[in-house]
Amino acid sequence: MEEKTCSINKDWGRGETKVHFSLKDIRFILAVGSGKGGVGKTTISIIIALALKKAGYSVGIFDLDFYGPNISLLLGLENKTPVIEFDKIKPVLSQENIKVMSLALMISEREPIFMRGIMASKLLQEFLQKIEWGPLDFLILDLPPGTGDIFLTVIDLIPLTGFILVTTPHKLAISDAKRTISILKENNVPLLGIVKNMFDFFENEDYFQKFLNSQNINLLFEIPVFKEFAYMENLSIVFNSSKNQKLLDEISNKLLDKVFRVH
Ligand SMILES: Nc1ncnc2c1ncn2[C@@H]1O[C@H](COP(=O)(O)OP(=O)(O)O)[C@@H](O)[C@H]1O
Ligand SMILES: [Mg+2]
């Protein structure tokens, strides 16, 4: 399909001085994070990438969970490695033509990852210098859980169009989400909204609604439990069904509406 390009105000983002050279041709940068681990950030990052790609945009996805990189597995890219030329790293291409970069593409699954916070932050800065994303409409950043070094480096160095907070409606996840929201507010990072993952598994609708109201934030979209994930890890395949393709359309409509309304 021919790729659309979206009109862009070059001044968008959080301060031009922070625009990193390797990101200069990217129109919108969306960070997907959460307070808690295991609530579905990586899954949602990929769903968002698939949805925007299906809507005709050029998309990249950057796995920033250096301690547990796993995007390649979910996109069926286990056998691909990024090409490194003249000290520049070229992201690999998924079968949908999504550009993907993950530490998992550069090291084997058996290699343990030992990394102190400062090293993770340095690695991110090195990646920012070396990865050649080229022109993209959207870059999705799949963050590690919480508000540690990588999160802080991201909000400090990367001009985010917006932050997408993933949570389940469980009280524990919401409690952690509140902490992340305060840090985003303190740092003036625009929060595009909340993704409520596995909404049909939890029966906490009132509590969740109160949380949204008290924080004055909106629900971006919600995702049900996918039984398919239990036996199929490749999300490209799971989202190929006509029912799930329709869900991708709904997601891209909601997301694009928000991105274009906010900016
Ligand atoms: N909507 C969903 N339905 C079923 N399983 C899900 C859903 N979202 C996430 N999962 C599962 O939960 C686990 C954690 O998801 P993941 O996306 O890796 O979370 P995170 O990146 O926040 O740690 C994975 O096994 C994933 O398949
Ligand atoms: Mg993850």
C-alpha cells in the first residue's frame, strides 16, 4: 500500500533543542509506558504499530526494555539482525515493513544482560546516535516498566509527541500508574491517554472510572484478553484475522484523532 504522510508542524514536541539528530526526520514519537511490568506495554506497542501501519503510515518501533527485550519474538524477527555499516545501525524490517530495533536482535537469547542504570542510559544515548531510522511518520518507544533511568533519559532527551500509559484495571497496576502520571506532569510530558489492557478480565469498572476522573485523563482505547496469545506469540499472525483487523482500524482512528487533536 502506498504510504501516506501526515502534515506536520515542525515545532511540535517538547523543545527543539532536544531534537536528536537521528530522530530529526520522525514526525511523531509516542512513548508507551506503565508503572508496572507485565501489564502489556510491549503487546500494546506492537498493536499500535500494526494499527498505524495498516492506516497507511510509515512506522518504527524501538524496544527500550534493555533488561528484557522481546519485541523481535512478537513480530517473528528472531532470525534477523540489524546491518551495521560505517558505525550506523539499520533497523530490521518486519513483514509489514515496520522498522524494528531491539537489543534482542543483536544478542542471543542465552546471553544474560547485566547492566547498571547508568549503562542503560549510555546505551540509549549511543543508540540514539547510531540508529538510522530515516524518515518516519511514527516512532513507537516500548519502555521498560516504571520510572527508572531509561524512562528518565527518554523524557529528558527525546521530543515526545505524547506518552501512552498502559494499565490493567487492577488496583495494583492503577496505583503504580498514578505515580508515573505525577512524574509525567512534573516534567510536562503530554499524556495522550490511557490504554486499558485486558479490560474484560477485571471487574473494577467503578474504580477505574474514578481513577480516570481523579486524574482528569481520558481513555484512549481498551483491549480485551486475547486467548490466542496463550499459544501464538507472533502478533502479526494473531492480528491477521478479519475481526482483529477491524480492531486495528478502531485503534488507529482513536489514536490519530487524539494525535491530530492534541497537536
Ligand atoms: N490483551 C492481552 N490478552 C492476553 N494476554 C496479554 C494481553 N496483553 C498482554 N498479555 C500477555 O501478558 C504478558 C506480558 O505482556 P507484555 O506486553 O510483555 O507486558 P510488558 O511489556 O508490560 O511487560 C505476555 O505474556 C502477553 O502475551
Ligand atoms: Mg515489555
